Amino acid sequence: MIMNNLAVDVLRNVPALDKRYTAPDMRKKAVVVLGSSKTTEPLMQYMDLCSETTKAFVQSGFNVVTGCGTKGIMGAAYYAAKDASAVDMSGKPVQNLAIIVSPLWGDENLKDCVLIGKAYSESERIMKFAKVADNFVIFPGGVTTLQEATTLIRHNVHSKERGLKKIVLVGKEFFAGLKQQYEALADLKLIKNRPDAYFKVLADKSEILKAILKK
């Protein structure tokens, strides 16, 4: 992890969480995009899909929330949101939002986003993501991505709220094992509903957009 004087100054001025973005109307129009923070050749197809999908979210008036990383899936989402200029139905500009972890990992772009929160662990950041968005699109990634996915699914399983989070896992082969595990939990009556009640495993842009944009 890298901390220079500029990063220290930035972190000092970032709120724990900007409460304005936790309002119900803001959560409904925000989508968190998660996935690998590394760039690898097998991930390139997912990075391209992530970029296209993120641009479509912005053009539909959604704020995009990431950790402002610049590599892999996270970088694809960040720069797609940055470059896609749009306004929402009320004429307000759509925002490229970020919640960062302190200390920084060192690959963040802190200049081209609105920093709305900070956390001191990945676990804390996941919970803050859940407070600012009702929509989640999770692409393939490493162990942290799997942690994020299962934590958010757990939120839906145990939620007492009227509306659950919309959670889309992108990559039918990559997430096949995870879905199978939740099928097993349902078979054993350890969760109330089948996995599709809590999350969707999808593969293409049109499916992803339909799952998130439908009311």
C-alpha cells in the first residue's frame, strides 16, 4: 500500500460516508460495479463488457460507484463512467463516485471522481457500498471479489427490507460453482428461497441492463 503526502491530504478531507448518497432516491439511481483490480488476458473480454455496460448505465442516468482503481475490471468501470457524459431526468450530471480504502493501495485515480466515503478495511467498504446503492454488478475477480459477492448476497438472504438489492453476477462459467453452492443451501432448507431470488448469474450486456434497469 502506498501513502504519500498528497494521498494523506486527500484522505483527510474524505468523509466517512457522505449521507446525501444514502437517501433512497439516490440509492435507486446508483450502481456499484465490482470485479478484479488486475488486468489479465483472460479478463479482457469481461473488461470490454464492463466498459460497455457501465457506459449504458451512465447514459440511463445512473451514478456509478467503484473503488476508483485504474486496472482490470475496476479500471474499466471507472474510466467508462468518467468518459460517458450524461445527465439524469432532472438535468443533473451523472456522477463517477468512489469509496476508497485507507491506506490506499496505490493504483487509485483520485482526480476524476467524487470521493463520497472511506473505509479502513474491505469488509467495511462493502457495507458502505450497500448503504449508497441498491444495484450491484459483479464481474469475475479474486478472493476479495468473492467476499464482496457473498457479503452482498448475505444481505439479501437476511434482509428485512421490503426491496432487496439487485445483484448481478457476470459470467455463467465463472460463477457456476457459487450458484451451485446456494442451490445446495436451498435444498437443505438453510435459505428460504432459490438463489435466483437473491441474485442473478448473467452473461451479456442486454441481460445485465434489463436486470438492473427494470423497475
